[in-house]
Amino acid sequence: MQGNYWQRLNRRRFLAGMGTGAAGAAMLVSGACGSSSNKSSNGTTGPTSSGSSGGSGGSNVPTPPQISLAPDLKTIQSGTPKTGGSFHAVLGGGSPDQYDPLRDAGYPGLQVAGGCLSSLVRAHYPILGDLTIEPDLAETREQPDEQTTVFHLRKNAKWQNVAPVNGRDLTADDIKANFDYMRTAQPDFVLGPMFELVDRVDATDAHTVTVHTSKPYAPLISNLADIWGKIIPKEQYADDLAKQKPVGSGPFIFDHFTNGVEYVLKKNPDYYISGKPYVDELHWHNFDPSNPNLAPAAFKAKQIDTGGAATIPLALQLIKDVPNANWGWRYGVLNPMMLNNSVAPFNDERVRQAVMYAIDPESIIKITWQGFGKQGQQIPLWYSEYQLADADLPKRDVKKAKDLLSAAGHSNLDLVDKTFQGGQLAFGTLQVQQSLKDAGINLTIQQQQWADWRVNVYGIKGDFQCTMGGEFDFLSLDRQLWNSYHSKGAANNRHVKDANLDKMLDDARGIFDHAKSVAAYKAINKYITDHAINIALPNGTAPTATQPWVKGWFFDWSAGALLEMNFLDSVWLEAH
Amino acid sequence: MTNYIVGRLISAVITVIGTTFLVFGAVRFLPGNAVDIIASTSTVGGPNAHAQVEHELGLDKPFLVGYGDWLKQVATGDFGKSLINGQSINRFLKEGLPVSAELGLMSLVFGIAFGVPIGVISAVKQDSWIDFVLRSLSIVLLAVPGFLIAVIIIVVASRVWNWNPPITYIKFTDDPVHNLEQFLLPAIILGFSSAAALMRFTRTSMLDVYRQDYVRTARAKGLSERSVVWTHAFRNALIPIISVIGVFLAYIIGGTVIFEQIFQLPGIGRFLLSEVNTRDYPGIQAIALIFALIVVAVNLITDLAYTLIDPRVRY
């Protein structure tokens, strides 16, 4: 598989996912991750002790080092849903380029398509909450053995009553066709690698699909529950119809759009979940990302129901201006310093480790994220149970860095970091450059045009010595890690060829026991960290909000995984 | 006169072709490997995507042949399809042109309505405090980019009054009030900020005419100052002013690209930006052609307008 996998990575998406530019986030309250007092609506209450309920005023303003992460989900989920109204949301990252998630639609396309398309299963990961995998088109599923998964489809599921599907029934044959479509041997079918182990898909009867894998493959469900794992009708496969207009079985039907400005979806009257969706229309608004004041101004003027701000100062101001909004701080995308493991000097582990020990993560947290950041790891920070303890993370040690460099035969080292224009401001690149100097490492920043960087540097060509520019995070750890670090991974732009790591990644795929799976992936996290195969820089957090009258729905914990797009059928609006 | 018009039309065609030729070539020199970028995101897939995209772009043909093919296609009114999403460029142009035209025309009207009278007043009141204020204002408008003024106004209006311009585009024919509410502010700002140069030019032109003997004669004959200024001086000052309006319009066209972004207007300027970002050559070339046609047409019209204003001018 080639590297068109990377095309979904759009500068604006990263910047939108992180809250653009310098996002500042306070250090997490150490007990917040996994704290039972901060669970999602599946468990207990929402906000932390710093007092950020959705409705209070100045006490809602976060300050480093403590921030309040979660909105008052209890209030958001309370009340009897009312039908009607239009929900106005902000597109992150520009206007949609295309709408086919299986073919690497960009962030905005995924947001629009998310309301129109369904999955077999869908994932929900609320801020500070627990991950749940919920039924979608597959009402129930069972796993008779580790290589067989049986999905029982909803009998009332239909495709939307628009061309080319015209409201026909959605059957097991459609799911089978979708699996085949997902695995089309073309570079832009980005989920293909994640289903390579799918050996055979049988439509056992009209509403039963049996998926057989050639080996035990535990991540099958998380791949299907990801925002990309959508079901598209076969009528849309040819002539790139799926790219041009999203047609599916989801709660909303794509109605019309004003190019680059607004994308309008209307309620699907034949949606298979009775009573949903609640709102009549869903409007996606695209604001110019280079003007970070526009979206906050529209939020203040109550023209849009979702909000946030591109930078922390704007966000803090907006929190003051709209204190009664539901505010939540969530993690932005991964922030790695990617090293080309196959060429000098980074084919020498000692040099990679030297760079890792020379970097000062505190300066990135302080300057790039303005205090609102946390040391990153190989697995997204919102996957709290997979995180390593602080003691296991590398600490800055300039002497150690110099010793390692010396052992590798370098007294000084010149490196070139390729980044896209403006990227050096958003990921801590300048702070990395500064801190490396202390260890005698001179980092030259070479800026490129975004699209060029995306294809030739960040893409599978991996034409770089090192590069910084953010990295997307996925629900599926298999996609996050196997695809990126396995020697056969389609997204292995770091050119990693490590037999031990390959084995760890292959073995993790076959572990179904949750506790053992967590242990396995934590071990992979540690291995990649210890060997500096990839250097995880601090992540920022991005504030996001909904208007106080928005009920039944809030953003999930990851700005990048877009899981909340799976649940647009649940949003409803109180009178206001 | 007929010969003049024919000559100008021939010249216009050459200009437009020249412009499109330059743009056709220039986009292919944009930084980054366009074929890689497009092949990785376009509707063309498969192992031969790179070669297929090159074929679609005509890059596998000699440059002149590719350009000729594109011209032939455009001559039939077909601007091609987006290489990114397969949608018809004609469709986007059809939707976007009325929007940009409305913004452009309104800005032009505001700009002329503001710039010309201000320039005349400034000239008539030369060296007075009025002249000083108006000249200072023009310098400010020249120095401060229009889009910055626009963003400042939005931010201030948001902070002080919780007001934001409409974010949903509605056609004039569907709801004129809402439509004008959305267009008025960007048109005024774009018009005014573009008018600064027009104002200064008007002032200079008026001052030049104001010193002429015939103006002194008109005043000596006892005509009112108003008649002297508007009937005698202004009309003669108008010729060079009209010639500048063509340039003024080009400035406004450029301004619409950014203003459409700021004010959520789905015009072709906004479309152009997204096309450039995605290296969607057919869209870029189409809009460049349209912009060139507009500028050339306006300049032709302004040249012909001289004959109406100055009876001495005959072609």
C-alpha cells in the first residue's frame, strides 16, 4: 500500500484539531486521568474539582497548571429531547475536498459525511470518560472464535431515499460489498491495510454478516468503529460518486451546499433509530482558518452552536464572553518529532536517543502551549489506560545527550528539519531547535509548501531526516502503531525496520483479553520511547464548546479522532 | 471609430490569451510537485495514477499542445472538471460569478462615490484643514489593508455589540434585505479602502485642471463656484480619472478574494483560493481567464467612454 494514507492530513486539520497555532492548556490534574470522579455520562459526574461545570461564570476560566477538562455532561444529557430546529456547527480545517472516508476524505469531509453515513459499530469516548463501542447498523454482534465475528444488522435499516439508492433496504450483501470496496488495492483506500487480515466476508442471510480473518485480529472492531469505517452503498463506488456527495444510511441526508461556505444536511425520515435524529437540519459552516476571530465572533453572536478558538488567548477571552456555554478542553493531535530511522544519523539509536534527551519538553509546554500542555507519548494521551507513568518517560539530560552523541562519533551534529510553512510555530519546533543547541546539535528548519510536505516528506516517501508537524490520532491502536511502525506498515514514513517491534505489533493484534492488550500496547509504547524510534513531543489541548441550549451531544475527548461525529443523531436543541 | 473598436477588440483577445498563457504556465511552476499532490488526492486512482493525472493535465504533451487543447475546450464553454473531486468547474463558476459580481459592483460604486467627490473637495479646499484631513484619511486607507480593517470591525462589533455579519449566503432574488445585509459591510470597506488611490488621483487631476485658463475665465464670467467646479473643472479632470478606474477595478477584483473569505461569501475569489491550495489547475485557469476578460472589458469600456466625455476625443 502506498502513502496516500497521509493525504487526510491537512495543515488546517491539525491546526483545527489542536486549536491552531499555540494552544495553551494547563497541566492536567494528575488524578484526572481515569479518576472515577470525572467519568463520562456512562459512569458518574463530569467536571473536575476546579469547578468547570457548564454553567458557571468566571470560575470556568482555566488557569495553568490546573484546568477543568470536562463539560457538565450530566446537564448536557439531561432533559427530554425536543424535536426540530437547525444545528449550526463549525467545520474544522477548511471546506471539504471530498466525502469518501474510505478514500481518505479530509477532516471537513469526514465531519459532513459523519452525519450522512453509518458504521457497523460506533465508538464514543467522552472527555475524561470511558471508551464505549456501541451498536450502529449492527444491532448485535458475536464472536464464536477469535477469527470469526458475526454482525446482525438492523432489519429496518434502509439507505437514504435519494439517488442512487432511492431508499432500498440495506442488507448483508451491502456490507460484504463495502468490505471489498474498503480493501480495493489502490493507494488512496486508506483503510485497506487495516483489513488485510480479513479473509472472507459472508452474507449468511439478508441481515447477518460473518467476517472471517486469516489470523486472530482483535482490532477489527475498533477499525470498524473509527470515523473512517463507514458503510457506503455500492451504487456510489463507480465514477467517484462517493467522493462527490455522501449518500448512506445515516441520520441526515446531504441536501445542498454553498461552495466553501455552508453545507446543509436534512433529517432522514427513514433513519433506523426511531425518534432520531431530533433536529431537522444540520448546517456546517466553513470559516476562513487564517482569520481566527471569525468563528468566535459567530459563536458570540449566537449564529453557530459549536465553538472554540484557534488560540488560547482567544479561547480564554471567549470563555469570559460566553461563560454559560458548555466548555470542554480536549487533546489535540499527536505531536511527534519523526526521525528517519533508515538513514544517517538516525539509523544509529544512540543519535536518536541523544536528540530525545536534549529536547526540553517544558519549554514547549510553556511557550508553544502556553502552559496548557502535557508531555506526549506514542499513544494518544486521551487513551489514558495505555499511558506510561511519568517515571517511564525520558527526562531532559543534556550531559547524557552529549555522551551518547560522542559514543556515536559526533561532537557536533547538523540536522535538517523539514516542515511546512508556519508549522515551526505550532508544534514546538523552535523550542526543539533551541534546546538541541545545548547538546551541540544544530537544527536547520527548512520550510516547504504544505502540499509538498504532505506528499513528499510526511507521506510514505518519507523524504526527511527529521520532521515535525503533528500526526493524526486514531481510535484504532493498530492503525496508530502497526501501520506507522511495522516494517510493512503503509504509513511507515519513518522507515522503521525493527524485527522486535514488528513481532510486538503482530502479537498485539491477536490479543483479545483487554488487560493483556493494554499491557502489550503499553510495552510497545515503552519500546518505541526507549529506543527513540519516534520522539513524542508535548501535546497541546484545545478548548471546544457548545451553546447552552445544545443538549444530548458534546465533543469527544480527541480533537483528531472525530468520534462525536458518530452521534449527531443525538443532538437536540432547547428553546432559546 | 469602428476601426478603433475592432482594433481594441483584437488587442483584447491578444491580452486575454496572453494572460491565460502566462497563468497556464505559471501554475505549473507553483512550488511543490503538483502531479504528486493531485495524484494522491484526485479522483484518479490506481497504480498508474501519476501518469493518468499527467495525462489529464496535459503534462504528457508538449506545453503548447496542452495549452491549445485547453483553449479549444474553453472555446466551447467547458471549463473542465475538478481534478480533486470530479465536479464541474462550470457549476462553481455559475454559482460564484453572481456573488463576486455583486460584491465587485457594489464596491466599485461605493469606491467611486467616495473617492471622487472626496478628491474634488480636497482639491477645491486645497491646503485647508479639510484638505489635510481628507489627505490623511486617504493615506491611512492606503497604508492599512482593507482586510485588516474588515477583521477589526468584526472583532470590535463582536466585543462591543455581540454582532456578527450574516454567515449564510442568500441570493438577492430570494431575500434582498438579508442579501444586502451581508454584502453592505464588505462592499463599503472594500470600496473605501480601494478608493484611497482614486481619491488622490482625483485630487491631483482636479488641481491640474483648476489652474487652467478656462477655469479662471469661467470664474471671471461670474459663474457660480459650483458650476465652475462641476461643469467646467470636473468634467475635464474626469478623463484621467476614468482611465484609472480600470486599474481600480483590478484592485477590487483582487480584494474580493480575501473579502469573500472573511465575510462568508461564496464567490469565485474564494473558490480561487481553494483551487490554488489544492493545485486544481482547471479551476485556477478558468478564474484567471474570467478575471482577465473582466479587466479587459472594463478598460475597453472606459476608453470608449472618453468619447462621451471629451468631444475632442475621436477614434
